[in-house]
Amino acid sequence: MADTSTPYDGPLACDAMCGGLSRWLRMMGVDCSFSPNIDDVELLRQAQAEGRLVISSDNKLFERNLFRRGTLRGLRLPVGLPLREQVQFVAARLKLHPEFPRCTLCNGELAPAGREDVADVVPARSLIWAHRFYRCSACGHVYWEGSHWRRINAVLGELPRDCRP
């Protein structure tokens, strides 16, 4: 399992049951893979090939030899934990510090984009009041700091004190 005595800054892999958690981790700037349609064998193969720490609440998954031998590292989520508490649990255990977000859809890196560059995909009202725009370098999805930004910051504000931005 993961050594939680020092901050973890490596890439993560969430299993099929942790889709919501993967999106929150990406909003925190964490490189987190999530492929809901692959089985456990493929998840572990990809995680090992990419050097990712696996996050899951599936106890059986962590009984596999890759974990028992220490070939692969993982973090077991308590079963039944609500999403907000999952975010807090992972942030506390891995001592994560929110950074610049990644694309919640594909895990790509976000880059600043000019208003004129995103005018064709951003709603007209948002173009008027939003000041910052970002485009995913991998899939092209566009983000801006809308009203949802306050809700995101409220959740991040609930993180353990040593994990806050």
C-alpha cells in the first residue's frame, strides 16, 4: 500500500468505481487515469506500465500478487465513503496539494486561451463576464471560471489544512 509519511506526487489510476473521484483529483491538478470500461487486469497492467498508484475500494483487487509483492502500489478507499469524503481521504493520505487543474474529461493539461480563441464554443453570456479561459491541450475542451468555481473552491476548502491550496 501507499507510504503516507511523505507527500505523493506521482500519477494515479482510479478503478471503474472511482470516476467521480478521478474528476476531482484532476481538478486538483493530479495526473489521474480513469478508464471505466476496462477490467481489473488491464487497469493493473496500465498502472504498472505507467508507474501509477492504484486507488480503489475493491478489497479483492488488493489481494493480487502485484500488491502483495510490492510490485504495484495502491490506496484502499473505505467502502461506502461519499465522494466528498473520498476526496478528503485521498488528499490527506497522499498529502496532495491542489495545483493548476487538468482536463476532467481526458486528464490532459490545460493552457490559457484567449477570449477570441474560444468564442465559438463558450456561451455568449460567459464570454462577457468570464475573465479567464483554458483549453485542454489533448482533447480541446474549453474551461472558464464560472459560478461552479465557487463550489469547487468550497470543496477544496474542506480539505485537511496541510492539503489546501
